[in-house]
Amino acid sequence: MAGSGTSRTVLLIVSGSIAAFKAPELVRLLGADGIQVRCVLTQGGSQFVTPLTLQALSGNPVHTDLFSLTAEQEMGHIALSRSADLLLVCPASANLLARMAGGLADDLASTLLLATDTPVMVAPGMNVRMWEHAATQANIRTLKERGVQVLGPVSGPMACGEFGPGRMVEPTDVRDSVLAFFRQQARQAGRLAGKSFLVTAGPTHEPLDPVRYLANRSSGRQGYALAESLADLGADVTLVSGPTGLRAPAGVTVSFCETARQMRDLALNAVQAHRFDAAICTAAVADWRPAVMQDQKIKKTGRDDQPAPLALIPNPDILAELSELSPFRPSLVVGFAAETEKVEAHARAKLERKGCNWIVANDVGAGSDVMGGPDNQVILMTQDTVEHWPRLSKEEVARRLAMTLADWFSKAN
């Protein structure tokens, strides 16, 4: 995620596979997450995508020729191979994989790969027959033994009309693997390296019958963004998520649930097993659930189709339970308060009532477009301080909160 505070650079090598047409989308995705991308385009790769396209999306010159005097003046191939934090070959053709395994250095891409001590990741893309050939499989085994991370391939339809393994994984999957790599690196030196966080996110669904449930408008975006920002700073993050339509954050341990009781069990079991440094409850947990879940769909009754009476009972209070003093209580427990009126007063009351350390309050009243929307405007409240933050994207709120948490732990230590 952009703004993690660390330099993250990828040298992307695009080789001669039809899957090269996916490279521009990958460059765009990596750039959106704040990753600097430099591109190397092989002669075969240039048959499918142009240098101008990759340059326009990456914002950097595209390197194509080992013996280009201009390129050598700007950055020699040895320096170029060491200028990145990760070398990514995507797509990796059968030909380039073979030359990597054989240690050949007959063009810019293969020379870079031979001259580097930087971690290497490859995403093969080729015809099913080429992938299954004994020579390709032997090359893949050799590269894995040397520490090269291999992404896929997966089974699917081929451009040639065949179906089977050899299809390159999607750009979103490659992006996630790159993010997971950088987040793993951040655990060694990031601002939150050595710290572990529990984050709850999303709504809960409380079933009425097999086809209906009680829920709220939470999208889970704020909690997911926070989990990513914490991981970008080097934290070991466990995310407990209710039902959302969001992609699981890369490099984060995720457990999924549906109801408040399931979320409570997952959260407390994780706390007892892991001993987290902090727990952050962004989830919009349903306060009540139906007293009885009907086994069959509830039918309309009577001549006027009057609804059947609905009895509700309280759900467990996850934030209050996590805040209770016990050997397993995290050092810092942070709650979220979604309010529609008297936001600061209600948030202060929740802070005192729940026994947590901080409350992040926001106004989700009519017209705010916060619950389910892309932006948020929060008040960060502790026992002694109140901070009013401006309206920001949920990703920026997450980054600011993650940095605030890093500052707190830095002072606490």
C-alpha cells in the first residue's frame, strides 16, 4: 500500500509469452500499491507489448538491449540488477526459464538474472505441452532449489486453443505475491517489526431463517486497509473477517466467519494462542441476534400477511471481552464507534464502558456515505486526548492510524 514509508522497487522482466499482454495491468497494480517498477523487455516480449506502454505506466525508461550505450551510461546491467529489491519475471517463457537454469547470459534479461544476488520470482506462462515437458519441469526444479519463487502456473484455456496447466496466474495474484514478499521483508526492519496485531473487520450476519439474516451496511474496507497498513510496517497481522466482498490482504493471516458468536470465538481463541500486542476492533458487530433461527423459511401468515413477531437477544460484546484484564489482554485495545448523533459524547461513553484504551469514532448518519463508502472521517480518542481527523480515504485513515500505533509502541518501549 502506498505510503508504507519503505522503498520497494521491482525490476520486472517481460519475456516472450502471449501472457505478456497482462504485464501493463501488473505494472499498474504494483504502482497503485506504491511499488516502484522498472521494466526490462526481451525481444520476444516486445512482440506482444511495446516499450512505450510499459514506460508510460511505470514512469521509468524501459530497458531492452544489453549493449545499448545509452542504457549503459544511465545504469550498467550489473547496477540495474542490484537496483531493485525484487526481480520479477512475468511472464516467464519456457525459453527464458531454460536459460536461467543453464546460467546463460546472452541478452539483457538473462544477464541481469545471472548477475544478481537479489531475490527472484517467476510467473511461468506457456503452452501446456511445453509446461509438462520433462526439460521444463527439470528447469523449474533447478530454479526452486536455487531459491527462486515460482508462481503457478494454473490450469485454464490457452491462446492456442488447448486447456491445461501452463496459464500464467492473474496479475492480481502476482501483485499479492509481491506484496506478501515485501511485507515479509518488513517484518525484519519495519517500524512494527516484532509486533503482532489482531484486527476484526466487516459486518456480521445473524440468520433469521435459511434465506434471511440481520446485518448492517459495513463493507469491511476500513479494517482490511488497516490490516494492510500494519503489515506494510512489519507487523504480524491476524484478520478476523465477517462476510465481505473484499480480497484477502496479502501477507496477512485471515480467518472468516459469519456471525458475532463465530467472530468472538475466533478472536478470543487467537488472543489466547498468540498473545497479541494490540487488538483493533473495526468490525461492525451486530448487537443482537434472533432468539431462534427458524429451520424453514418464515412464511407470511394471516389474511393481511402480517409479519411474525421477532424476538432478539444480545450478542457477545467482543470489544469488552478483549478489554478485560487477563493474562491474555493485549497491551493496547482499540475499538471503533459508528455513531449517527452526538458522536464524540457517545464515543467517550463507549470508551469508558468497554474498558478499551482508544476509540476511533465516526459519523455514519444519513448522507455521510461512510458505511460502505470509500472515505471516512474519524475522531481518535484516548483517555486523555481527542484528535479530529479530516475526511480521508479509508486507505489514508488506515495509514495514519498505523503510523500512530507505531509511534505509541515506539514511546512505550
